[in-house]
Amino acid sequence: MQVIVHGGAGSRPEEPEPRQAVLDDAAETGVAAETPLDAVEAAIRVLESSPRFNAGVGGAVQSDGVVRTDAGVMTDDRAVGAACSMPGVEHAVSVARLVMEETPHGFIAGEHAVSLAEAFDVETGVDLWSERTREKWAALDAPDGGPREHLDWIADKYGRSDPDGRDAETDDSAANTSATSTDSSTTADGSRTPGVDDEHDHDTVGVVARDGDRIAAATSTGGRWLAFAGRVGDVPQVGSGFYCCPAAGVSATGAGEDIARVTLSRRVARHVERGLDADAATTLAMEEFGELTGANAGVIAIDADGTVGSAFNSEGMQTAVAWD
């Protein structure tokens, strides 16, 4: 079994060592599993339970003060399951697997996904707040009212990393370098918005596992801090936040709307299908992503030959690799 784990592409963490320890534990947990599908679920559950990442406990808080989780999982035979917008669900990856294995569907959302979790004994009603997120939320003056009030409130707090879509300056070697982006953590009056663009804001987690000719990939997230209530990003979208086929498994992290616009995970897999190994494919896909969007992201992958790849254009993306 081979496993690669990521803890999100974003700013450099203030305390990388404890985060790395959790990533290492997740990778080792995955390696001990029986199948790649078991491996990606087991590894991600470790990360979802750690408040050091933006998935499960400690996930990002949306504009109405609710933490909602999303996840997607896929195997090399293109079996897929995804679930999103789930308040109180720590292990979103397990719900995504339920969608894959227990329903005729590929994607279930909101209260219905929570009900599915309850029906199959995945714990719901979990307090997903951490000490960090409670403190950051308490520092904000959250609005009452409906959608218009929420949109007005988040207008200068949450935005696309490149408002014009593709005109940010990017380095020719986008992979493993920092791309230019607007600073959405600074409000119109020049103050900093608690929680936005801190080290946890983009810390989506993902895992890819391979055992022989079997591959699986999964990604899980709490979304983006101060996103409009009910927002769903790239993570549970097939080909965007995750993808798996006979050639490779891929997990992506970063600027969700931009990742979805270019179907970043599918792009990596396509490069492998055209003859690149996972290392070259992740590097090329990130170069293309930077050129197309000017936004920050990262990807991990394992191809059918066992080559492992990872690339990012943010300040950092911690990973862990393990094999038996």
C-alpha cells in the first residue's frame, strides 16, 4: 500500500511540526488499511478529528455562524460518492463513502446527507467548533438578517483570489512557488478579518492510496472562512477537488472556485493518461492553473506505476507519504 496525504495549500503554518505529526499519523493509519478505499477513508478521518486542519472539527465557519462539511471519494473504476453542506458531521468522508456504496447516486447534499449519515450510524450532531474558531468568530460583528445582509457583510471579507480571473502575475515555474493574489483578509478600512487567509483558511485535507492496480482518492473540507451560508466549493465536485481513474488518483486543495473552473484534479489525471508520470503531471497542471487563474492551489497524486507527485503554488503545502 502507498499513501500520500496533504493538509491543505495556503500560508505557512506557525507551528508546522504538530501538524506534520498528525499528517504522518494519518498516512501510517492509511497504510495499515486493507484496501485503497479503506486507506483514504481511515487517513482522512484522522485529519477530520484534528482541529489543526480545516476539515471536520475546527472547520471554517460560514456567514451564518455554522460549520458545514463537504467530502468526495472515488476509486479507479470511477465509482464515486460525494456529500456536502453537512452541519454537525465530523467525518464527511464516511458520508461520501456511504453515497458511493449505499445509494444509486453520486452526490447528496445538506439535511438529506445528514439523514443518510444518521441512518448508517455515522455520528451527527457533533460540535465542530474549536477553541480557535470560537475566538475568531467572537471577534467578528456577524449580521442578522437574510441573504442580502450576509452578502453585504462578506463582500470585503471573502472573495476570489484573483477577482479578474486570470490577470494576476504568476511565476513561470508556478509549482512550489507563491502566486500573486489579492489579500482578502484586509477589509475596506484596512483592518484584518479574523480567520480569513490565516493558516487554516484553505486547509482542506486529501489522501490518495494505491495497492497494486487499485487506486482511491478522497478530499474533505470545512470550506472557506466566512463563505456565504451554504456555499459549496470544489472539494465534493468530481474532477475538481478529487478524481480517480485507472491511470491515477488525485486530490486538490486551494482556491475552490478557481479549482472548479479548471477541473484541476481531472487535469492532473489527463496528463498521466497522456504519458506523464504523477510527478510531472502535478507540476504541469499547477503551472497551467497559475497561468489560467492567478490563484493558489496544490495537488497530490499517485499513478498506476506507483509514482507519487505533489505540487503547489502557495506559500506551503504539508504532505506525508507512507508505504508498506
